[in-house]
Amino acid sequence: GAFIPFAEPAQNALVADIFWRSEDYRRVLSAYVWNSKNPGFGSVISLGELACRKTILRTVDGAQHLLLRDQWRLAQLRCLGEEIGAGPFALEIVVDDFPDVETRLRLVKRFADICRNRPPPRRQAVWTVEAMRHRDALAALDRRMERLSYRQIAVFLYGDKAVRSDWNNPDQTMKNRVIRSVKRGFRMMNGGYRALLA
């Protein structure tokens, strides 16, 4: 068939088909689905002709969620209108959040690139300070849940040499940074991650 009807519950989050509610995750695009014989402003596509992985979720309110995934990225569309099937249909993507359209346009481009089987552009991975804090918080949370001490968490995050050098400094910068990371990790686990989804 043109799509996988159900996600495999034994898969982890990196490969499982996870659908987000559009009110919780701002990276869900909206679209109208029309009959391919009367496409309106939509473009006619056929899921059977796309090389990517396709998954459809139909909700009780009549909405359909289309998830397209290649080996690098994914795109989710919340679709209203005609039923999506393996045959051709017209898809009219809505660019909402006007006039702040930049994020939506990036998502539309991602969706189009997945449909066209185009790899993402090569770029250097650059960690921002905020991204490093989130990474440290999640890693510190995992280690704390394994009952590691703050010092052991510091070794995991910064390496043994740095910890031997800085752990007992009078200003306690490294200790305080690790404690803050653990606290931030627990906040993220208890719902704070939702701020990252906006």
C-alpha cells in the first residue's frame, strides 16, 4: 500500500511514527485535500509515487494527519477535506500565522524536499548555548535517574580531566552548573519540554 496504517509500538521515538497535536507542536502544517479532478489551488500528488515513508492517521473529528519521513527529516500535515488514499489527490497547503510566515515557509520547503526526494543541504552542525544547556540537562537527568552523583554526572558531561581540575574550585562553578542542569532536566521531564515545541 501507499502508507503504513499503524505505528509499531516496539520502536523507539527516533523511528516510530509519532503524530503531534497541532496545538502542542507548532511544526504541524495545515492543508486542504481536494479531489484531483477539481484541485482548486492545490497541487496534485499521489502517495504511491513518493519515495519517502508515508503514514496516515485519521482522527475521530474527521481530520487526517499525513506524516512523511525520509532518512534525514519528517513533515506532518493536518489535512481537512477529501479522504487521502493511494491514488492522486490535490493538496492545498495553508500558510497560517500570517504575517509571521518564515517558520511555515521552512516547513513547506521541508515537506516539498521530502516529496521530491531531495537530501537536506550540507551544513556544519553548530551548537548554540541554549542547545548545549538542553543537551546537558537531558544527559544530567538520565544520569541522575541512574542514581549517579553530581560529580559522576560532571565527569560524563565534561570529562575526567576537567572535573579533576575544576570540581573543588572555591567558586563551585562546575558543581552549580551540574546541579542546575539536573534541575533543568527534571523541569523538562515534568512538562517544561513543551516550551521547546512552540
